[in-house]
Amino acid sequence: MERLRRAYGARTAHLLLLAGCFAFAGYVVDRVLQVPYAWMIGVYFVAAAVLHDFVLFPFDALADRLLRRIRLPSAHGAAPPLVNHIRIPALLSGLLFLMFFPLVLGLGERTYRSATGLGTGPYLGRWLLLTAGFFAASLLLYACRLVAARRRGSGKMEARSG
Amino acid sequence: MLGSVLLIGIPILVVTGLVSYASYNPRLGHNDTTPARGVLGFYLFSWITNPSWIYRVSQGTHVILGLVLTPVLLAKLWSVIPRLFAWPPIRSIAYALERASLVLLVGGAVFEFFTGIFNVEYFYPWKFSFYDAHFFGAWAFLVGFTVHVVLKTPRLMAALRSRSLRAELRTGVAETVPEPPEPDGLAPVAPSAPTISRRGLLGVVGGASFTVLALTLGESVDGLRGTALLAPRGRSYGGGPTDFQVNRTAAAAGIRPDVTGDSWRLVLRGPVVHQLSRPELLSLPQHTYRLPIACVEGWSTEQTWSGVRLADLARMAGARAPVSVYVQSLDENGAFGRATLSGYQVSDSRSLLALRVNGVDLSPDHGYPARVIVPAAPGVHNTKWVRQMSFEVD
């Protein structure tokens, strides 16, 4: 038993759990093979993991790195950092785009119209307005913090973004 | 922290998802959208009609919660990404198997969330059936998720105990110290200087979830309709008594006025065959109920429906206690141009063949000349443009 454990690298229960997991997954695959375009379901399933790990993540990380490189002019040492005031509205806007881009870009226009009788036209404008609103609110908040920081003088550093 | 939110949220998605599958009564007629289900349909039961809002709440929760948890899922995947690049990738058989099971977990999560999101947005960049993909994908994800929960719960508890939430909520970015790297830990080995505190991160993710909630909840709650700015459904049809969501237009279904006009007849089949014109139907006892109509895509609304009881129609066809009724629409090409309702659904006194809604005749898009409305049934089983009802008796 101990030898098995050492060769395997974890407790026997771990092996049983994962064996059960793959057996069940195998059954699901067997069921999926009964349906039309089963191979395509498999491709999308694996692509979902790959797209996230190797496309979306590097893209986000790179965009964030670039943003952090920008040296923002700050005449006062006490000015709160601007980075999160740009990053957070950008993140919100990007998230909404990621979740709703088929509507925003009208990619499902034909099916949407035959189901609802309406077009996807308004969604682009709504998303753009929401984005503008996020940035406006964030920069307004930043302006308030900047004014507060200046009033307090350059001594304290408490008003940092959180 | 993010993990514990998902640990509560994902089981709710799973249960409401399975409930939705059961609500189609897949054991009847051609109702099953995934006939290859095998033992994966073991939990099926005859669908209920009480309370009438059960499908509305359950499916609304499934869709809106799925949307709201999307930022949490993405943040969780982001937080564990250092593990993806852990080196060496294979340390033992156990380690390799565990990593392989992550394909089910991560692939399954992203696959389920995005097939669901794209479906409610009518965006189909694939050829397979959404029902097949989302159903079987859910089971593949569920097994990966279960293994992950079993293996990681001690870890989750330790992580939650290692920090006090209250203390973290008082810690700004200036005092934030990155998690120290551990041999097989989640923490990055060489983190950049922190630019956001843990409190800030939770705030951003929570705020993002709240934003999604605020922009979509209105498609499932009548009073909030105007706030559903990014919800696929919840838009206005210009006011009036028939201003509620349409899921397939008469034009798309090819329903022309000449087939729904004076020549239209409802055919009742059972031990007796009967034909009824619309004026004849209107001369039968009419009943009015406020009932929700709720779509698998998450939107729902409550309206006031009037028409003839399905039980009365069954009697006219000579079927006193039918086992089921097979309802066929004039819409012959739609995926849901037909549905089988159970005898239990027919026997509910609120189950109607509706002729009017909110005091006016049904509009063509809402199923004129007649449509089914059954309490708690999924929207697609409330067949529109009904032409024939075949009652089955023992």
C-alpha cells in the first residue's frame, strides 16, 4: 500500500476519486457521441479552457502592464495614484463587452429579430453610454480626491486608492 | 473568498439547471431536448403546476445568477492563473491526474457560462444544439467541480481562516503585502508591487457583479423593466395590453392571417373528434387567471390570461382523465411547434387555452387565435397558434 502511495504521489482515496471522475467523464463523452456535431462540442469545451488561459489572460495582463507603465504627470507628491481610476472603469466596460458583445455588435441579429421582432440596434449605444458613465464617475471621484489631497497638503499619504 | 462565493453559487446553478430540464417533462412525447441523456436524467419527476411562479423564480435565478457570477468566475480564474504556469508540469501521477481533471473544471466552467450567455443573446457561433451542449457540458463540469471541491475544501477553510475578513476590509493598498510564495501554493513567486488591496479587489469584483445584476434583473422582475439596459430581453414593445416579451414572432413562424382568420378551427382529438371555431370557443365558459410566462432564457412576466380550461376541452374530446395531451401549432417548423403536457398539467383548473390577454384578443405575435398557458410550465410549452390537441387516455 505504502509503495503504491509513493509511486502514485498521493493517498489512495485521491486515486479513487480521480478514477471515478474520469470514469464518469467518460460516460458523459459516450453520451455526447450520440448527438449531432458531438466533435464540435468537444472542440468548444477544450477551446473554452485554452481561450481563457492563453488568449484572454495574456491580453488582459499585457493591457494592464502597459497601463501601469504610463507615468502620469503628478506635480504633487501627495496626489493619489490614478491607476485604479482608469483600470476599474476600463475593467467594468471590458467585462460588459465580454458578456454582451453579441448584442452590442449585433452578431445574432437574424435570430434575435426572428425571436423578438426587435433589432439589437440600441445595445451599442447603451454600452458606450455606460462606459462613458463609468469613466466620468471614476474621474470625478479622482478629481475630488485630488482636491482633498491638496487641501491636506503634501504631508500625508492616507488618501491612497484602496 | 471568491472560491466560497462560487461554492455556494454554482450548486444553485446546477440545481436550477436540472430543475429546468425536469420542467420540460422530457419523459413525455417528443419533449426531450437531449434524448441521449442516459442515466443523466435519473432525477426526473412529473413537473408540477404549484406554485405557479416556481419556474419563473427557478429559471430567472439560473440565468441572472449565472450572469452575476461571471465576474466572480473570471476573477477566480485570474487569481489561480500562476498555477497554470507552475513548473515542472508533471511531478507525480497524482499531480498529473489532478491537473488533467482541471480541463473538466476550467473548460467546463467557461464552456457552461459562455454557452449560456450566448444562448440568451441568440448568438450561435456553432452548429450543435445548445440543449445538448449545455446539458452534457454541465455534467462534465459538475464532476470536475466535485473533485475540485473535495480536494480543495481543507485548503479553502485554511485560506479563509488565515485572514480576518474584517481586518482585510480595513487594509488599504499601502499596507497590502503579497501572499508569501509556498511550495505548491497559489501565490505568485515574484509578484509586482501591489496596486490594489485585497479589500479593493473584493470591492471591484463585487461591484462588477452588482453592475451586471442591476443591468439585467429587470428582464425577470416586472417592476424593474426599464433598468434592464443590457438584458437581452425586457425591452418595450411600445406599451398597451400586449406589451410583453415575444419569443418567436408570427412572421418568423410563417403564420399568415389567412390561416388564423375565420377558416381557423381548433381540432380536438380523443375518443371523440371535435372541431371548434374561435366564436365557438368564446361561447364556452371563460376563465381568467393572472399567470406568469417564463422563458428558459430567463425573462419572465406575469399577465392576465382568459380562455377555456384545458380540462373542459379534454371532456369535449371524451377524455375525462387524460394521461397527456399532444398540442400542435400552426408553426410546423419551429423547434417548439409541438409539446406534450401531462394529465396533471391538464387537470389544473388554471391551465387554459387562452384566447385573450389583459382584456384584449391575443396579438398575432402572442399566439392569436389561441395559445396554451399552464401554470409553472416553461415558456416554450405554452404553445402558440394552436391548431390541434390530441388527448391520450389509458
